[in-house]
Amino acid sequence: MASNQDTAIAWSLAVLAILATLTALAVARLFVVPVFLAMLLALVFSPLCRWLRRRGIPEPISATVITVFLLAAIIASTAILAIPVSSWIENAPEMAREAERKLKSIVGIANAVIEASEEVEKAAGAQTGNTNQPVEVIIDDGGPLTTVALGAPLIVAQTIFVLILMLFILASGSLFYERLVGIMPTLSDKKRALQIAYDVEHEVSRYLFSITLINAGLGMAIGLAMAALGMPNPAIFGLLAFGMNYVPFLGAVVGIALSFAVALVSLPTGFDAAIVAVVYFALTSIEGQFVTPWFVGRQLRLNTVVILIAVAFWAWLWSIMGMIMAVPLLVTFRVLCRHIVALKPFEDFLSAREN
């Protein structure tokens, strides 16, 4: 009886600890997300820093070069995206009306819906005039660009924090591993902690490096395809495809919808817009069904359903950045499950079916 009570208490404490951890992660997201992102970036570039150190280049120098390169890439991408995207946001209502007009021409929506809507509006207007009810006036204090401008300082501050933290982690070299080994009580624990740390670094860095190369290829292919199809600012679609493809499944869907929406406004006919969406879908399908499984899937071997659940969960907790970090965090958790006996059953659950 006492044993059952102890088990129930242990499970209750575990559930409370999980809920407390999730609450803390959600409340402190403005601090935790940049820290996690900096650590993931450090995992990606740590092998490169060690490789350069073996060739006589100290970690502080290689870390500084990597950080400056990332900063230049962020600035260049922002400069390329800023003007066209701001124009899209500012002209969103006009673009929506133009897209609606072309969609109606494609599907042949009956005019009865419009006529009925106009009749309802006339009736509502007549009723308002007869009853002399006050008319509510809504003053728009700002458009979408105002929202973006208000959030820009926070984004810039977090980006700078991520780069600085990554710089210090990379520049410290193996200091983290030395401290990790130092706090372990026994030699076996030291060896296991070091093995876990190196395995996490190897798995996450290999995944992120491979997926970055694949995304770069996909972005170039989509940019060239958009240029061939006459889309405006094709480089933007290449950059968006590169960034959004870090989000499994959902990134491709968003890219298809966005390219179709812009094509509806920019190209002459709705049929041309449909071709753009089909081409985008074809390229992302080739990447998702053949390229990524061939270069990444055989080593990653994660359960597809678990990936979807992880993406949805981290999106709920941390929004877009959570979706981007979902798979690396899942890979990290699976490595922990591989080395910790109590978590071993979870590794089988997370892994894909063996062929």
C-alpha cells in the first residue's frame, strides 16, 4: 500500500514539475528562446571552430569571423526583403481585392452572393437611417507597418543577444565540456556526460548543417523558377523558401500559399498564378520526398507523427521560433533518451520504423 502511495506521489511530483517547467518556458520566452537559439547555433559551428583550431586558428578568431559572417547575412537578407515586403503589407487591402477578383474569374462564383450581400447592406443602411441610431466610427491608428515598426527594436535586440551569446560560447572552446566533466562525481558519470554532450553536438550540428545546405539549394531553385515564371522580386521567394523550410511540412504550405497570393496580384491571369503554386509545390515535394530523406532521413530516422506533434507543440509555446527549433530539440531529447536508461523507451517511440 505504501509502495502504491509512493508511486502516486512520484508521478504527481513529475507532472507538477513538467507543468512548472512549461509555464516557466512560456513566461520567460523572451529570454529563453534567444538562449536556446544561440546554443543551437553554437552546436552547429563548434565542430568548425575545433577544425580551425587544429590548423592553428584560435577559437576567439574563428568565432568572431563566424559571427560577423552571420551578421552580414542577416543584414543583407533584411535589406533584400525590407522594401518589397513592406510594400506588400502596406498594400494588403488592395492586393486582397485584386486576388478576390481573379479568384472569382477562375472558379466562376455566382453573382447572387454579391447581390445578396448588397441587398443586406442596403437594408442595414435603410434601417440605420430610419432609427437615427448613432453610427460607430472606428479610427485606425496604424496599419500593419506600425505593428512591425513597434516590434522591430525587440527583434533587433534579441538578434544581437543571440549573436553575442553564440560568440562567447564558441570563443570559450571546450570550457563547457571541461566544466561538465568537473561537476560529475564519478569517472563513469564523467565519461557518460561527455559522451552525451558530444553526441548531442554531433547529431544536431549534422542535422542543421545538412538541412541548411538543402534549404539553400531549394531557395536557389525556387528563386530561379519564380524568375522564369515572371514573378516580381524572385530573390525574395528564394530567401523565404530558404527560411520557411526549416519548419517541417508547414513551411512549404505557407510558401505555396504566399507565392500563389502574390502571383494572383502580380501576374495577368489566375491560371498563371496556379502554375506558380504548382511549380512551388513540385519543387518542395521533390525536396521533401527525395532530397531530404536521402541526405538527412537515414541518419535522423524520426517518427513523422512525432515531428508534427513537436512542431505544433513548440509553435504553441514559442510561436515561429518554436517551430524552427522543434526538430533540433527533438533530436537532442532522443540523444538523451539513448544514454539514460529510464528514458530508453522514449527513444523507440521517437524513432521511425526500420525498413
